[in-house]
Amino acid sequence: MDSDAKHTYATPTHQYDLARLSRTDLNSDNARVLRKSMRTSMMMKIALLIYAIAITVVAIVLLTISQLNKESNHPCRNFYDDRRILVQSSQVVARATNYLLAHQRATGGWGSITLTSQVVIALRLGSGINVARMVNSSSAVSSLSIDEYYVSVIKNDMYQANSSITPGQLAYIVMALHAMCKDTSQFFGMNLNQKLMNNLEDYPSKNFNHPYAYSLTLLSLCLTNSKYKSNLVHKLQVMQSSDGTWADLDTTAMAILALNCADSSSNSAISKGVQALLSKQSKTTYQFGNEYTTAHAVQAMLSQRIPISKWNYMKVLHELMKYEIANEGFGRIDNTAAVLPSLASAVYLDLKTVTCDEPNASTEFRIITIVYTVRYQCLPYVNRTDEKSVAVASKADSPMLTFMRAAEVINPAYRFTVKYHATFSAYTVEKINNISSQTSNQLCHWFLQDDVTNHEIMLGVSHYMPQNNAKIAFIYRRP
């Protein structure tokens, strides 16, 4: 074989064999070509590898994004998100209810007559609570009931020739009394419904010249199923601005509620009002303004049965709940009273068909209330015979433990500790107000009792579930 043959390709499919090249061959032109060719080949392989990795990464990212989009739009995902929000809202409703109950005053009310009426309405709509059937939650020794409060207001003010109660306040009073199943056409000798009618006919007048108060008065009159003239509805219709609003968003929502209740032929005005509200809804937070305005708008939307997907009701609820402050409702009593019905998907129009039947154990309640009492009967070992009662609320089917936790938030005198018993898989009360069996040298203990039947309840506080309007006591006594 020619001596140079070994430096050439034997066939197109064979490459140089560097291992067989001599030291002299390594410095030859062919060797340099070989090394350059191999470097080029290696760089191409590396480039192809990098390209393949990049393509794989991009494909994974695109696939992940696609999957996330599918999951975010999946009906099941929306369903579970909605269920989570609804569960959260029911918990917020219970906390807001206890916040309002805790702020009832010894006078029987919650401050002003307007604020008191707003709270009464909110508790009935949002929690199903008729305040007239409850004890005063105030810690004062001599506390008036809500009935006594309204009687005092009527006698001391409305019977006077120069009553300080404005027509707008009267509208709230009538709605609250109606919510408590009182006859507003004959309330202590006064036809309050007729007074509402007279105010509407005299509009505008002193202290009654804003469409919000007019809308509220018309709504209140309608909710009591009173008769009224059609021109009173027309008055409200002509107050609507060209952009569909009545003065502001709060008033627009109230006008929609009033027209919805009072006149089914007001569809055009109502539709314009709804569109005006929707045009002002935030595209990021889904709110219509602050919590007070949003609560009004929610009622207007629900009353019109606007599809909840059109205005993102669940997202509105989610954002609305962010206004809640720990143990402080929604910061103020009036804001809490405004928001409570919206969280429970209730509207003022529900008062038109409010039931006044006595509740029973088989009735389903979203939120139930009980009267919880702590009583001391261990003389002379514990030198006290007082007792404290408080109305507390929680979701239906909640254990006694939940109501007790709500009570200690209202008043520190209800603070307690529990002990877990593994044998029974249940919690029992160890101390209430820092008093335990050790306080009386094991002579007295805490007993759970039904205050209606006076029967001892033989279940732990984590297992016993009170019924609505139950009267439950923890009694410190001898066995």
C-alpha cells in the first residue's frame, strides 16, 4: 500500500484514526484538518443540545400555562372557589351578628333610633333573628328590651307636636317594627303607615328633600303591604337623572329596591339604574365604592335577579369580607348592619313576606341564637349568687363550645377553659370566670343545663348542639 494511503479516507464512511498517527503525523496538514473538523463537529453537537434543551423548556412552560388556564376556567375550580367563599361568608355573618348583639345598650337600643332600626332589620334579614324575642345582651343590671325601647321613643317623641323624628327615620322605624312582627298601622294608637303616606305626599318638605329618604319611605310603605297612590311612584321615577342614577350610588340602589317593590311597570327606570351601577363597578376589586355603598348595590342586584356571573357576586363577597376587623365587625355598627344582609344574600324586599310564626326545632336557620347564662349556686363555699345572661349567635348545628367562645368575646365574665377527655373524645368545661371545682375544694362543679326543662345536659360542650332560641346555662353547684 502506498505510504500516504493511511493518511486518507479509505472509504467515505471512515474517519481519521488519530491513535494510529505518529508524532510526526500529528503536525501534518491532515492532522490539523482533522482537529479542526472535530472541533467544528463538537460545537455543532453542543449547539444542537442547547437548542433541544431550549425547545423543551419552552414547551414545558407553554404546557404549564395552558394547564393553568384550563384549571382556572374549569367549572369545578370555580365551584369549589365559590363554595369556599360561601363558607367564609357564613362565618363572617356569625361574627358580625355577635358583634351587633354585643353592642346593644341598657336602653334596649344601639344608640340613635336610626341605628337601632338598621340593626334590627339587619339581624332579621342577615341572621333570621327577631330581636323582639331576645333578651338584652347588655351587661348592665337593669336593661330594657327592644320593645321597651321603641315604646319609650314613641311615647317621648312621636306623641309630641314637634317630633324630632324625621321622615327618613320614621321609614327605618316602620321597617324595623315590621321585621319584629309589630302592627305598624296600630302601634300604641298611632297609624305609622299613614304617617309615611303623608310624608310622601308632602315631599319635598323640611328635613325630607332627598331622593334617598323618599325611596326608603316608599319602600317601607310597600313592605308593610299598605296601599298608596300611583303618583307617589311616578314622583320617584322623575327624580332619575339622564345617566340612570338617583343622586348617588347609595340612592340609586335604594330607588331600585323601592321601585321593584312598589311598581312592576318601572322596568325601564330600574334597568337604567342597574346599568348605572354596573358602569361604576370596579374592574379590579369588583366593589361599587366603600363597604356601605357596595352593600346597597348588592341588594339592588340581587333584588333584580341579575345573573351573578354578570357582576361577579362571589368576587364581590370575597372583597367585601376584607373590610372585616377582628372582633369589631366592619369597624362601625352602621357599616356592619349594612353589610350583614348582603353577606347572607338577603334583601330588604324579603321583609315583605317575613314570617311571624313561632320558630320550632325543625325550622332551618342559617344563623341561630341562644340565651347563654352563667349561674352561681355554691354558697357558702363561693360567696356569690349572681348570674349573667347573654344572647349569642352562630351557624346552625354548631356545638355549645362555639357559642361559649362567642360569649367570651362579648364579655370577659364568660371566659372559660376546657379539658379534653380521651375516653369520651369530648371537651368538658374546667373553669368559667376562673372558678373551678378546686375553688370550693371539690364540693361544687360546673353543670350544663337546659334552662327551659331544667334538665342536666349529659354531653360535652364539643358534642352538644343547641337549637335555635334555646336557653342554656352553666351552673356552679353541688352534685
